[in-house]
Amino acid sequence: MTQVILGAGGDIGTLLAKELRKFTDHVRLVARSPKQVNGDEELFPANLLDAGQADKAIEGAAVAYLAVGLKYELKIWQKDWPVIIRNVIDSCLKHQVKLVFFDNVYMYDRNAIPHMTEESAMNPPSEKGKVRMQIVQEIQKAMSEKGLQALIARSADFYGPGSKNGILNALVLDPVSKGKQPKWQSKADKVHSFTYTPDAAKAVAILGNTEAAYNQVWHLPTSSERWAGKDFISYAGSLKNRKASYMLLGKVMLTIAGLFDRTIRELVEMQYQNNQDYFFDSSKFCKTFNFTPTLYEQGIKKVMNSL
């Protein structure tokens, strides 16, 4: 039974390739330049913006995992995501392939951020959030009107060993490991949940191979500990015997820095997630699958030991 990862090679795709071996002996890795993970995957170079290439990449699979990570730029998201999701859905319907979409929390209402559940209202306050909601709506429409078998696996901001896009890695763990000053966005006294990437990959593989999990939204397993930014900074510093001093990146500073750095400029509209508590409730998954998420101390130690 072939299972295909669309967007292989990213923070989640690489770990997912390892986890899927527990469920299938044939994993197809799809990317513009895919690389082996276990050493025996089928490598399938493809550009998902091309309908024909996307169709060939998905053909013959039982499950397709969409874990694409586009450049963090609104114009690219607005231009490319609608094309990618349309191509993937059309191909999954054509070949009767189940779809697992790896999602984030950008589509949730501003007032849902302090305690997010799968039932939280979708009313994104950001332009990038509107793009993410459009994707989810396209999937839900295909499920209700065309019989697509799909599920949405949603993650909080994430971190983990080797995570190139993990915000906790970038702002705190990597700098502390190098003897540099860590940073935090907006308010360091607010709770902020982080999903551990190895946990996320395990959970996505489980969901994709559980028939009853389809036609639902799932929050991926995330520690229920209520740590604030200063707690992450303090603990990471303690592992290296360093003081918990940090630089606070407020909206004004981000706006000024954004004049010179496009990625930083793209973060400004997302600060509503950092100037209030941001708690990600994954109790539905944890109870259903009897899964205990990695605690922050354990996860941070593993990341710091890998640096």
C-alpha cells in the first residue's frame, strides 16, 4: 500500500517518512528535489503547481499527506496555495486517495487563541490566516459535495531536533546553544504552546492509518503545560548555565526591522498570537489514542543535545 508525502523533506515530512514505515513498506517522497530518508523510498520529483505532475505524484497511492511548506510570504501563499490544493484534491478524487492535510492555527478567531480546540471559531484576523481558511474550506467542500475522504491534522507553532522552521528553535534554542541572546515576540509573560515535531509526525501517521479518524479535524499532541515565553528562555538558559536575559521583539521593532527583512515584516500581522495567551488543546487526540505528549523539559533537552 503506497503512501505518499507531498512536500517531503521539510520539518514534518522527513520525520513522517520514518513513522510511516510502521504502517507501509512503500513510501513515495514528492518534492522538487526529494531525498532519501530511510534509504528505500520511491523518489518522485514534481511541482505540485503543475496539475499533471501532481496527478502523477498521487496516482496509485492509498493515502496522500500534504505537508508542503511554502515560503513565508503572503503574495506567494495567495498565488500558490489555491492552485496546489485544487490540484491535490482533484487528483485524490480521481484516484480515490485519502487526503491528510497538515495544518496550522492561523484560521482561528483572535478570541480563540487563549484556548484553541477543534471546535474553535474560524475567523482569521490576518491575511495569511484567510489563505489557510480558504484551503480548509476547499477540503471541507470536497468532503461534503464530492465524497473526498480527508482529515485535517492541525499543529501549534512547533519545535524539535533539526527543525529549520521551528520558531522556538530560531528565537531561543539555537541562539542559547551558540551563546547568543535569545529573542521573544511581543510579550514573554504570556502562555505559548509548542508542538514537538517527533510527536506531530507520529500522530499524523497514526491518523492517516486510522479509518475512523477521517472526516474530522484533529489537534496534534502538544504538551498541556502552560509555559510562558520567559519559562522557555529560562529553562534553555539553565541547560547552558546562562542567564535568562532576552531581547523582546515588539510590534514597533518588528515593523522597523521588517523594512529590511521580508520574513520579519510578514510576522507583524501575526502578533495577536503573541500578545495574549496561546494555548493549544490536544486532549481529543491524546484521549482517543492514549498518547502522552513530550513534556517541554524533555523536548528542549533533546533539541539542545542535538545542536
